[in-house]
Amino acid sequence: MTYTQTSDPTIRQNVEAWQKLDVDQQLALFWFIYKEMGSSITPAAPGASTVSPEIAEGLFNQVKELTHEEQLQVQRDLINKVDTQISREYGSLGDTTKLLFWYRLSQGMDNGSIIPVPDDYQLPSESQALFSRIQGLDFEQQITLFRDYVSPMGAEAKSGAEI
């Protein structure tokens, strides 16, 4: 199921293209965006008025404590909406807090506390083309695209279950 919050057809097309990539390509694309564009995009997430930095940090710390293989599986599970406790916790977050959580994961990949993308990894041509299109969007469109991409990830909390 494809989900976007905006009616902007450009953003919708880019989110759908991103979601069609296999899960590891989606993760790699996120990493390349952070590395190339993080300084201009990411300040919007931590400073947003609706964000809950303590909550994003708490979830990040849970992931950080796992082995690198488990960290990768958590990220895959979020994208695939697998029903796990971390995925349910993530699913209960607001959109901007979700964006901040992914930003923190990217920072962790940068400093080695989260499993990194291999140094020699190259984006496949389809992912590279999407990356170029995203770079060409204006700032507000980029933020909306990222928010629309991370928003539907995770699992919904279940009645009577632990979040």
C-alpha cells in the first residue's frame, strides 16, 4: 500500500518510487541523502515545534544497544511494517519525531554506533536517478517528501498490547 500525506504529485511520485525500491536500496538511499544533503535538510527536524526529541532519542538508544545485524533488521522491519515492539513504538510517533529518529540513525551510522552502509556501496542506477530528482526539489518539497516517506513505516500499536 502506498501512502502519502501531500497532494503534490511530484512528491507523491518520488515517495512511490522510493517505496518501490527493495528495502536495502531504500535504506541506502536514505544514507546517501543524509551524507549529501543532511546539512540543509536535517535542521528542520530537530527544531520543529511538534517534535519530541526525548522520545526519538529513547527509541534511537534502544536500537543503538542492539548488534549491528539486529540494527539492520530493525530498520528493515520498520520499512516492511513488521509487527515488533520497536516497530509499534515507532508507529505511535508523530511524523516529525519519526523524521528525527531517522536523522539520529543516520548520525549513528556516521559515528559507527549504528550499522553503516559499506564504504564501497554504489547506488543502483534507479536509486541514483531518484536521488538526483530529490536533490532537485526545493527545501520544503524535500522535507515534505521525507516526512511522507517515513510516516507510514512501522506497525500500529494493538489494543491491550505493549507499545
